[in-house]
Amino acid sequence: FVFIKFMESSLRCQKLIRGCGLELSEGRPPTLHTSTALFRYKLGEALRGDLEVIELLGDFVEELLSDHESISLYLDPVVLSTGDNDNDISPPSHGPGQLGSGQSESLVRLMLGVDALQPRIITILLDKYPEFIGSEGTQGSAGATQPFVKILRQLRWLDYIIDSSKLTEKLVETIGCVPPEMQSEIISALPDIISDSDSTEVSNMLAGLMSDTPELMLPILEALGSLECSANLLERARNSVVTHLISAEPADLPVMVRFLLQSVSPEAAVPTILRIRGRLDMGAVVLTSRQRSRQTDLSAPDVLIFDMIATCLRSHKHLRDAWLRVITNDTAAVGPHTTLDIVVLLVLHQITTHTKRV
């Protein structure tokens, strides 16, 4: 009886979806016979005020995503029908868009654009994360083809979020119960998912997570750079980054240095530069880079660090003035000149307004 009831509900949902322009075929990607906007409008109208059907359709989508073997069919772009003939279809095209633009959305992404379904679909997606723990691809080689990466893609750059606070709460909850590989993916995607109103809350969470989990420092710094952060939070984050400069892997240093320089205020520029000079051993970084690569590599950590510093100096006058002030100070107060100081002088010499001072 339960199975019969389930099949009846499934057929009812398929008929509803097909009536709105989306055809489902077992073992094949869904086919969209209309525009994404029209499909969402029709489905939204069909669901309006009908809580029973909303729940049935939510259950139906959850069942579609329950099979790990076929989940990609519903996370990848649908097939676009270009005419009445069954042969008149175009292959899936990655990226969100409207029919006629050469791009299509996935079934899940289409459902996320329907107000009545969005909160339930978001919960279903994020609840699936623990199911992928320990599966192939979560041990450092995720790649864009992994289901949990595709799940995040569904949530990025949504036109609107019905309940932004609930989404943020669910994301934070998910970060706390998955391994570092998944945590890193979620953290990197946060600025593209959450609404501006939740930026402060997420920034505070990330700052605390960085203190407890230093291995997540890089994705956290990237995320903080795109979120609204208070001055106090940025100062806490900078202190944490400076503390880890000595022990950090050379490959991590360019991102750390960029965050320190881009987030610092004019008032805190001099003390921050002094701390960078004191804790960043460029001699050791250069030596390590050369040992790992016999020839000069433009992607080597030392080259990237120098390039990052040069970019920040060209973009921010207060950094140029602060670093020049440090260099011209008595060495008894600021310590001996460093490799970084020489690089900075060369960069500043190329900037017309500083050539004479240098």
C-alpha cells in the first residue's frame, strides 16, 4: 500500500512538472520545453496555496536526489528543447541562464527559483553533505564533477533568497559537521550564496573558525575579503594571520600577505608592516622555492609574494607611505633592512610620485 501511494504521488508530480514544461525520463537528463522563467511561473501558480502539493513535490525532489548514481542528472543543466520534434533538442550547457541564450539550468536550480519550494530544496541539498563524507573525491581531489561541489553550484548567485537567515544558519551548521575538504568548498562559496544582511554574522563565525582550524585559513581569508567585516574583526584576523606567518607553508603565504595588506587601515599600516617584516623570512621562502624548482617559476611562492606586495603598493597610497616611513626610520627602532625592503624600494622607484623620495 505504501509503495502504491508513493508511485501515485510520483506520477502526480511528474504530470505536474510536465504540464509546466519539464519532461523527466529515467536514466536521462530532464528536457525543458519552455523558458526557465515561464516554467517557474507556471509551477509557482500551480503550487500557490496548495500545501499538500508543495510537500509532495518536495518529497519527490528529495527522492530524485536520493540515488547517488543518478544525482548528477538533476544537478547538471537540463536539455533544452528547440522545437516540437523530439530530435530538436540542444545538449546541456553549463551555467545559469534563460532558454534561447544557449545556457540552461539544472532541475534543482529551476526548483530553487520557485518561492514555495526554495526553503525545502535548500534543506534537502545541505542535508545531503554528510552522505558524501568518505566517498571518493573528498580526500583532497574533489573537482568540479563531485556531487557535493555541484550542490554548492546550485546555491550560488540565486536571484533572491526567501529566508536568508535560515539559509545562513543551515550553512553554518553544515560546516560544523563535515570534513575539512568539504568545509573549504563551502567557505569559498559563502560570499556567492549568503545575502548582504548576513555578512557580519558569517564573518564572525569564520574568524572564530580560523582560530580553531588554521588549516582552513586560506579559504577563510578569501571569503573574508569578499564579506563585510568590522574593524575589530579584521584586526583579530590579521593578528591570527601574522602569528602563522612563520609556520605557514610557502604556497599559502601570497594569500596571507595579500589579506594583511589589503585589509589594513592607514592608522594600522606601519605596525602591520613592521610585523610582516619581522615574521616573514623571505630568504627561507626563496631558498625553499628554488630547491623545489631549478628554474625561476612565475608561480613560485616568492615570486607571487613579491608580485602581491607590488600590486598592493601600487593600489594603496597609505601602504607606500607607511613602508617608506619604516625603511627611512632608524634601524635601531625598526630592525635591519630586509629583502622585502629592497623589493619595496624597487617598486616605489617605478612609481613617478615616489621616484625622487626613493
